[in-house]
Amino acid sequence: MIQSKKDLNIFRKSKSQTGFTLLEVMVVVVIIAIMAAAIGPKLIGNIEKASISRAKTDIKSIVSMLQLYKAENYNYPSTEQGLEALIRKPDGDPAAKNWRQLADKTPLDPWENPYKYLSPGSHGEFDVYSWGPDGVQSEDDIGNWDAKN
């Protein structure tokens, strides 16, 4: 129980001195920065690996839809008809007499670019590919011909 003004002042001083000093806050900020510098590059590398893995999985899924398209329509869509033939009935040749919708929307790669389609392909009956993280045709392209796919 507080009995005098002196006791009240002591109580107020101890209550107002709670919290962190500027030095303590700065030490914590430096520790967090060091941890971020050590862990950040590894985390970013894993994000890129995950994006590449997702692109490979997407391509496998698109290849499966194209194989189903061929089974039902006797041909793969032409390059001009493209992957849109999985979403909307294509015009032109080859005709899609038994067409049905196989995808809800145009597939985008993990870098928000549409997947590329070429029929006949340079590597097989057709090519489905992404230009990868850099978005330009280069050595890091990911396609259905990739042995690691």
C-alpha cells in the first residue's frame, strides 16, 4: 500500500522506466539484418527452384490436355490455334469436330507469361515451353522436350 508522496514518486519512476533503450533496439535490428543477409539468398534460390518446378508440372499438365484433345479431335491444334484451343473451340484447320473445353483459362507460367506452343514442334509432334525466369528465348527455357521435365 502507498503511504506517502515519496512512495508514489518511486512508483511513478519505476513505471516510466519500463521499455527498451535505443541501444537495445539497435542491437536487435542489427541481429535481424545479419540473419536476413545470411538466409535471404538461400531463400530466394529456393523460390526460383520452386518456380521452375511449377513450370515443369504445368507443362506436363498442358501436354496431358493436348493428348486428350488429340484423342478426341484426331489432331493437335495448329500453332495458330494455340493453347486457346483448350479453352475455346478453334476456327480453321484442323477442325475440332469433337471439341470440348479442357482448361478454364490460358495457362501462365510462374513469371506471369503465357506458355508457348508450336505444332509441329522442333523437338517432337508439338512443343510446349516457357522462356523461363528471364522471359526471353535462351538456355534457361523449360519445355516438354526437357529430359528432366
